[in-house]
Amino acid sequence: MKKQYIFLAAIVGSAGSALASSAHAGVIWDNYSSGYNPDSGGSASQLDLVLPFDAQTADDFLFTTAQEVTGVDWIGFFFNGTPLTVPDWNIFFYGDNSGAPTGGPADPSATALASYSVGSGAVSLTDNGDNTFSYSTELTSIFAASANSTYWIAIQPIFEFEPQWAISGSLDQTGYTAKIGFPEVLFIPYWSESPLSSNEQGDMAFRLTGAEEVPTPATLALFGLGLAGLGWCKHHSKSAPICRILK
């Protein structure tokens, strides 16, 4: 490149760096891109600190590039009692153990790679009008996921029976089918096939959000200005002073 283009090339380079550094939260894993099944029966997940209810349902995900998970969305419903508003939650991220989460056959939470205690005030709630609810929260710290590694997530509300809660089934099927543990009451050890695996879809309805690299309007304007200037100098380099700044 000729010297007269160096100045404007620097502008374009700066804009390119800004493009790479601008980010916002977006969906990086969508386990119900085709929708969810309100009639799937769901799979129980609940921690009751009074009764011996300690059930978790988990499902897997895998990224082809390293990702930083910053938030979680999910869909579920109440049964065997009057629905609550928003309880507190546990969110666990597990490693993979031959197609199932780590831990078991008893409470596996001690083997989790990361555990989040999420208060009810940090979870948004939407009534879907079909007896299910959509939930969303931002994690208090990033969960860093490596490329091409299978992870599992379990989402567990904390409240006393009754009612009970279940996570809804997804209309998609990716990776392994969801797994469940409910040892104290139903004598289901961790990690067994969840009720979702008996339906056409064996996954649970959840999404993961993280940092998506996106340009801001100001950065786009700067980038466009640099490109336009390079093109202009190509035809006016002999007469334009700015094109000869570093000549």
C-alpha cells in the first residue's frame, strides 16, 4: 500500500478493532429453537428443604468454539398444587461422564463445575398462557465453556411441596437425551433417563445467552468513513492534501 493511504488505513484498522471489542448478550445455545411441548409431561426438578425432595433434571450442550455463558432461559410448569410466582433457584453446570452428568447415584451437586444460587428477584417470569412459564436470569459470574466439550445444565427451583415443578420438553433433539435423579421419593438414582426420553423429543427447553460480538452504530460509521476515504484517495491522490499526509 502506498504511503498516502497509511493514515486512512489506520482509521479502518481502528474501526476494525472497535468492531471486535463491541459486544452484547445474545442467544449462544438454543435448545428449543423449534418451540416447546406444553403437553410433554415435563421432567421433575425441585429441592424441598423440609420433605426429602431433591430432584434434578439435566440436559447437555456443546459449543464448537469457546464461549462465555452469562445467562439462562428456560420453560417449566407446576403440578400437584397451586402454581407459585417465582421461587429461588439452583443452577448447576456439570461435566460429562460417558453421556451423562458427573456424580450420582446420590446427590451429584458436589461434582458440579459451577453452582449458582439465584434469588427470586433475579429471575424474570412470563406466563405463556398454556400452563407453562418462561424464566430468564443473568448469572452472577461467567461460566466459561471450552470448545468441543460436552457440558450439562440442571435448573432446580427451591420451595416446599406442594406444588411440584417440572421443566418442559423441547421440540428439538440435540446430543443426549435429558437425565434425571429423584432418589429419595421415587427411588430414581442419578442419572437415569428422564420422562422426556419417552416422548418424541428427549430434551428439556432451555437456552444459554452470552457475549455476541456486534458493531455499534458509531463504529460502523467510522469504518465506512475509512473505506470511503481510501476509495476517494485512489482517484485524487495527487491533489488531495490528506492523502499526502504521510507521503
